[in-house]
Amino acid sequence: MTASFTAYIDESGDEGFVFHPEERGSSRWLVLSAVVFRKSNDLHAVQLMRNVRALLKKEPKKTLHFRELKHEQRVPYVRAIGAANLRTVSVLIHKPSIKEPERFQSESFRLYRYASRLLMERVSWLCRDHHKEGEGDGTVEITFSNRSAMSYDDLRNYLGHLRATSDATDVRVDWSVVRPELVKAVNHDQLAGLQIADAVASGIYFAVNLSPYGEVEDRYLQLLAPTIYRHKKTALGYGLKFWPEDCETLTEGLPHLGVFQTYK
């Protein structure tokens, strides 16, 4: 049987740990987001991007990069995503709160792989809980936006290792849903779903990462809110996963995160 879902994944922010005053240097946050469609609705991603390009008066095949758009273009873009028949999952990592950053500096992309693990857990729960009988085999096809310097064989091997050792660790991926050997990477400009994932990751990033002027933009988050995966009406810990601390703990030192408390 075919897969029941498709998930497109992209990130915003970097993996560096060189922090300077006034929010200069490395980004304080790394956000990894997945956009999940039912396989039967996969072509909706193409139509959504076609509509967005027309709305923004872009060429029909123009590749959209959220950060290259003006604010007045980003707003209708994420509004269109927020109204679409899809779900989103985001992992939000506050790097200055990581107690042993050297663990993630000793090996390239180690933080990205760990964020991917947290994301895979929640994507697998979402798909498991919303699988409909007769719509595929319950699995999800996972496509990452290609990062040219990163080995996706390493990522597949990492996920495969987690699957093999799950019984002895705190890994909570539902492996009946996620098949590591089928994870793939495709260039951002090749798939509409990856451009949507870019907009989601960047939109969430702007809600958490302070500008040099101490400001955030949470309007994108508000417009994307209808798509956020919830379990028993709760988004925090599910469609919005903060790490290494939970949102409530981080809000004590970062009061601008209080807006996320409304998604409990």
C-alpha cells in the first residue's frame, strides 16, 4: 500500500553558538518545521503555491523564499497557509539555554539531527492519531529541504539507530509511521510543499527570535495557528515543542514568549 501522509520539512535559524550583544552573531533560535498533508491532498500544496504566486503577482514558476519577501507580502502568504487543509509541527530550540552546548559543537549537524528526532516524534503521533482506514498504510513520506553541506545518509542512519535502540532510550517515535530508510532530501525550489515549510519555519522563527531592536513579529504565528497540531486541544508539547526548557520556563526570562501560552 502507499503512504497515508506526506511531510515537508525546513528550518529557520542556524546551529552556531557564538552569541554577541544586541542579538548579533549566531541566531538564538533554531526552528525546524514540518507541513503535513494527507497523501490524497498532496496536490493541494501545488495549488496553494499557485494561488499565492498569483496573489503576490509573482511569475507562475517563481520560487518563493519567505525571508526575501516584504512583510506586506508575507502576511497574505501565511494567511493562505493558515486557511489550507494541512497541519504543522514545529520544534523551537533556544540555544542559549542548552546546558552543555559543547555536545552539539563537537559534531556538525548534531543539533539539527536532534531537532529532527523531536520533530519525527510529533509527526508520527499526528499521523498515527489521524490515520483513516482505507487511506494508505498509515506511514508518512518525509522530505527534507536539501542542505547542500549535510549528509542525509547520516540523518537516515541516525534515525535508523534510534529505531534500533528505542526500547533502551527515551525515543518516542512511532516507527510504524516513520520509515527512516525512505527519508529523502530535495532542493527547495523543486517542491511546493518545501516552500510552504520554509514559510512556516520562518514565520514561527520571527515570533521567537528578537530583532536587534528587541522586537518580535508574532502576526505570522497567529495566522498559522489554525494549522498547528493539537492533541486534546493542546498545542504546546505537540505542534509547538520548545527545547531544552518548556515554554513556561523559558517565558520567565523571555517574556515575549507569553503569546505561546495561549496555545496550551
